[in-house]
Amino acid sequence: MKPKDTLTEEEVQSGLSYLIKDGVASQSMGILTGGAFLVAFAVKLGASNLVIGLLAAVGPLAQLLQLPSIFIVEKIRNRRLITVVSAAMSRMCWLIIAVSPFLFPPKIAIAVLLVLLAAVSAFGAVSGCSWNSWVRDLIPENIMGSYFSKRMRIAVGVGIVLSLLAAVYLDYWKKLLPAQEVMGYSILFLAGFLAGMVGLIFLSKTPEPRMPRSEERPQIFKLLAQPFKNENFRKLIAFMCSWNFAVNLAGPFFMVYMLKRLGLSMSFIIGLSIVSQIMNFLFLRIWGKYTDRFSNKSVLAISGPLFILSILAWTFTTMPEKYFLTIPLLVAIHIVMGLASAGVSLASGNISLKLAPKGEATAYLATNTIVNSVAAGAAPILGGKFADFFAGRELAWTLKYTAPGGEFTLPTLNLQQWDFFFAFAFIIGLYALHRLAMVKEAGEVEEKIVAKELFAEVGTQVRTLSSVEGVKQMVSFPISIIRNVTGRMISNEDKQKD
């Protein structure tokens, strides 16, 4: 099916429906092949801190391929074809990753994992470039915030269920076959590969509006220069660049920190992840409503500070070792990070789409992605490189009170190894928020207005969830999402057959 000059309302609505289904499939693949499971898989193979950093950096650095991707999109001008083909190549790599531990010794398997992850990310960069431009022209601007909120909310709901099932499965596998623990992760990656291939079916059915033709075909570097001539978009790039550096300096090492420094079990770590996902799920609808009602910048001005404060809070989970507040702090951190990341991920994606001029989205979004990828890729490499350097260093601040009858000491700050990165990420995050204040977006309001609305909404949510019926709905809703989406898929297929 080729791109069309105009799409009917029915075609747009069917496209929005297919994008949601693809979102569910892609989220399923991401849950089963990434995050905690990927890091744990690498640790089981014997990966060092530097390798963990490289694993986190491969994805962002591969986004530099958005540069030739712009040329491909402008040349072929069939964004759906580019997206589906490149996404298929990317997802096929997970099949090889799944079987690599059985084909190679651990050290070679780690090298193969890095190479294949680079291929996954490289093809994903090409796919992402064309997909961003495609959906920018497909989704009506007035519903962009609420639509992506709904899409992400459904995907996260499914992700919660999958995370729980995967954690239970891995624990059972470890008890049943403790000597074959790596095989359990391989099966998980195989399931992720199958979910990704299902998503391609929905992408292939999504309609595409034809790209506007300019009178002259600008060269690639002219295309990339356009966003920097736009003062407001240039300020947005500065914010996104510093923000991504801060987040990726700390984020990749949360899992390693909990496994090695705190000695937590995999099932407990996944449990914390699920807590974070539940909060993410609950707040996506709220943030989505606020991005449409106020602005993306207003949402970032509230969710951003919450997120970087939760990063700083990781430094207080040891004093200098685990203590009675470690677990409560971890739970609180994951709650705050979950609700804050919902606002950050939704609003940061939307504000880039919104400030990119219609018809020129390919160049603007690709340039933004390229610059951010350099920052997001450099941060975890630096973290992995210097993790061992900071392992032998400590910064402590202790309050000491001495009296005739004895003395009392209170440790208030203790930074060791990964703690330094959490503190550095917090400082850089503060700078990023300073850059955000310079960005202009139509409809933005003062942070205190959004905060007031948010507190009122949270109060309503708490009252709802505090009831027995509210808890029942929170637990059953992710499962109902899977049932509803599956039912609609079957219904649509039946209609097409008729």
C-alpha cells in the first residue's frame, strides 16, 4: 500500500488503532529483551562495568545513523516501507542473541551480544527516523498528547503483567535448573523476538500520508542545519542533550547497584520495577491530559525535578552499607521515578514533535535525536570507564556530637563508586532544567498552576485506590487491557475477512 495524498477520517482512526497495537507488541519485546533482564543476562555471562556501560551506550550512539536515514527517507519517500523493513532486520537480531550462549563461550558471547545490539540499534535508528516523521503527519496535533498517553498507558499496562510473569518464570527456572540459568534468559529473548515480529504486522497495515514535496531537494547537511537556525528548537536541543547525559550517566547502573552493592535478588528487583511501572501507568493519563490542557514544557517543569531528585535519593540507600531505611527508600524512589518518568518521557517526546514544523519533521527530529544520542551514548561509557576508579574512593560527611557521657555520630552523606555518578547526574539534571526554562511553547503556564492541579488529581487517585474496589481495579486493569486489545484484534480480523 503506497502513501496517499489525503487520508479519510476512517483511515486515520484505523491507523491510530494499529499504532496502539504495535505499541503493545513493541513494549512486550522491550520488556522481555531489555532493561533488568538484559543487564542480568550480561552479568551472568561475566560482563564488566565497562561492558555494562557499552551495552547502555550502543543504543544511543547507533542513533547517529539517523544522519543517513534522513537521506533514505527523502529519497524513497515511503516511510512505512522503510520502517517495516528496517524494524524487521533489527528484531531478527534477537533470535541470534537468544541462541548465542549455546554457540560461543561466555567471553565470545559477550562480544557477540555487543555487536548484535549495535545492529539492533542501527536498524532501529533507521526505523525510528522514518517512524517519527510518519506519525508526526498522521496523528492530529490537537490530540497528540492524549493519544500518546493512551498508547503508552496501554503498553505499560501490558508491560507490568509481562514483567511479573517473566520474574516468576525466571525464579522458577532458577530453582528447577540452577546450572542452566542463562538458558532461561535465552527463552525470554526468543519470546521478545516473536512479540516484535507481531508488531510488524500492525505497522504494515498502518496508512501513511504522502510526504510534502519541496520545490528543491536540499542536501543532507542543509537539512540538518535547519533546526539550529530555529532559535527555539535550538534551545530545546540544548535541554534534551544535557538531560539525556544526566539520565544515562546514572540509569544504566541502577540494576548493577542493586545486584552487586545491595545484594538484592532478581525477583525483588523486578518487583521494584513493577512498582515503578504501576505508577507510570497510573500517571500517564494525568500527564497526557495536562500536556493537551497546558503544555509539554509545563509538565516537564514538574516531572523533571521529581525525576532528578529521585536519582539523588539513590545515594542515601547506603550509609555506608545497607541499613533499616534501604528498602523503604528504594520503594519510595521507584514510586517517584515511575510517576515522574511518565511525564518526562511523554512530554519530551511530544514537545519535540510539536516544535518541529509540519512537513520538516524528518530533519528536525533526526537532528534532535543525533545530538541527544551523542550525549546519551557518551554518559554510560564514561560511567563504565570510571566505575572501577571510584570503587576505591569515598566521600563521607558525618555529624558527630561529643558529651561527657559519650558521643553520638550521624552519617548524613556517604558516596562510594556508583553513588558519585548519581550525584553528578543530579547536578547535570539541574543544569538541564535551567535550559528548559528558556524554551518557548504555546500554552505554557506557571509550574505552580500545574502543581496545584496535580496535587488535586493525586488526591482523587489516592481516595479511589484506598478503597477495596480501587485496589481491585488497579490489579485487574492491566489484564483487562490485554483481553480488550486481543478481542479487538480478532474482531478487526473477522471484519477484514468478511
